[in-house]
Amino acid sequence: MDASILSELPRYLFDGTIRTMEGFRRGMAASYPVEDDPAGAVEYGVIREFGKVSLRYYRARGAARVTPFVMIPPLIKRPFILDLMPGKSVVENLVNQGFEVYMVDWIPPTAEDAWRGFEAYVNRDLHRAVQGVLLHSGAGQVSLMGYCFGALLATMYTATHQDLIKNLITLTMPADTTFMPQPKVKPELVEAILAAYGNVPAAFINVGMSSLAPLYQLFDKYVGMYRSRERVGYAEMFRRFELWMNSDVPMAGQIFRELINDLVQNNRLFKNEFKLGRHAVDLRNITCPLMNVIGETDDVVPPPCSLSLLDKVGSSDKLNFLFRTGHMGVAVSSGAQNKIWPQIGQWLVERDN
């Protein structure tokens, strides 16, 4: 590492610390300030609001494809990672390919939402969102895509509402949690956190996610920023990416309890033992075409967590799409924009035809 990088590194680290502290402030607010989200590359309209969902619509450019495309971002962060900025936007990529795109924008929970578990998010909010898309588009089915935590929700929904889903795309899906790198959290600690806070504060989530990244990656990130500082648009992309990294929102208490106790500790979704309310979620009920997108260098959801999803579903048309990128790279890297999303678009078009 040359001397110029070493001399500038403290400033980048300081700026990063300030952004982290600002993220902590937002996450501790009684009502998360969603208005702090930056504007993306594509204009949208909000077509419905209900429960903890604001349903966005992005109009296709040119002749529209047959099946609307519904995006489910992670529940624990803001959704603008999928529409970061021009040239680094999954939404922009898809509308340019002619897809009518709808996005589930999760409204951050407040103290009154501590009761909300997977059943509320999947069978109430997500189901109403899909129904809203069908009503707005006039279609009979949707293509559903979930990213990370959103992939969990998309998979549960498809397993219990297969008739409404034409295609399923899972992006960095934590299917088999025995391979997840996070430390085990004991049930008594879960209950202590929820007794103290009701919901899980965003700061706890940020610390947990940060613990998954080795220290060298922290420095490497800022070294990369310094070396690329003169590339057109790179500094703004880095700023927005850092903003997203610190956009953690609180998690409703009951869904955190179920996530830790049922999915992480006991792997019940993968074992077909998890229930939404009184109804079991059987992954074998997923029979639509499935594309499972995996980042080969993902250290948040390592490939072994995702690879065996195909063995659990009932689909005959299914594939694992491995690409050499990390957890966020599947959305914002140049490789994602130039290769992953054009291939996903082509895969969808072939199944529409």
C-alpha cells in the first residue's frame, strides 16, 4: 500500500464512522425517517399503502412484457439498493428490458408492531401486495423476486400461494441456515432483547451484520474508494452504497423471535417444519420455474446456504445461477448490471413465451 493511500485512509475511516453514527440515529428514531432515502434512477408512483407496505410501480420503457415483476427487498434495510443510481440500478435494468416493475417498500415497524411475525408479513402484507399488482396490471400471475431476507418471504409466499406465481427468483437466499456464519443466539437472549425493547433496534442488526465482515474488508473498501476516486460517478455511488449499508431499520419483535428460534436455530423452513399461523410451509409446493441466484464470494449468505434449495422444491424447471460476486454485488456491481440482470430478463422472457 503506497504512502498516499495511508495518508488518506484516516479521513475515509472518519467519514465512514460519521455515516455509521448517522445510521444509528435514524435507526433509533421512534419513526424511521424514510424521507432520507436518496432518489433513484427511475421515477415511480405509489399505487397502494396498507399494513407495513408502500407498493411502488415503475413503468416499463417500450413495449411491456406479459408478466409483471414484483421485487421484495430485505426487510431490515431500505430498498434503494435495488435502485441506487443511474447505471447501478436493478429497477432501471429491468424497465429498460420492458418489464413492468413493482416494489414492496417495507414501512419500518414502530412500537405498536411488535406482534408482527412471518404470518403477518407474508399472508397479510405480501398477499395484499400481490393482489394489488394483479389488480393494477390486469395479469393473472406475477414473477416474484426476493433479495436475502426478502427471498425468505418470497419463498414462503410462493410455497403457500403457488397459483399466483408464474416465476420465482431468489437472490442470495438463506435456505439452509446450518451454513450461516452468525453466532447462535440463545432463546433467553432473544426474550431479554424483546422484553427490553419490544422490537429489535436497528443498531443491534447493524452490529450483527458488521460482525460477518472481516476487518480487512473494512480497510479494503476504503482503499478501493481512494483508488477509484477519479472515476466518473464512483464517489457518488460509494456515498449512496454507504448510506444503504447504514440504513438498518428495526425488526418487529415477533418476526425476530421466529427468525432466530425457528429458522436460524432449528432450520425449520428447510426441514418443511415451519408454519405460517396454523399452516405448514412445504417447499415441495413450489412448482413454478425457479432461478436461484448465488454470489460465489458472498460472506453474508455463503453459497452452501443457498445451493440445496433446488433439492427441496417441487419445480422441474429450476437452476442455480452462480456468479463471482459478493452479497451486495448481485445488485450493484458492474457484472450484475451487464450480465446477471440481462440473463435474468432473458430467462423470464423465455418463460413468458
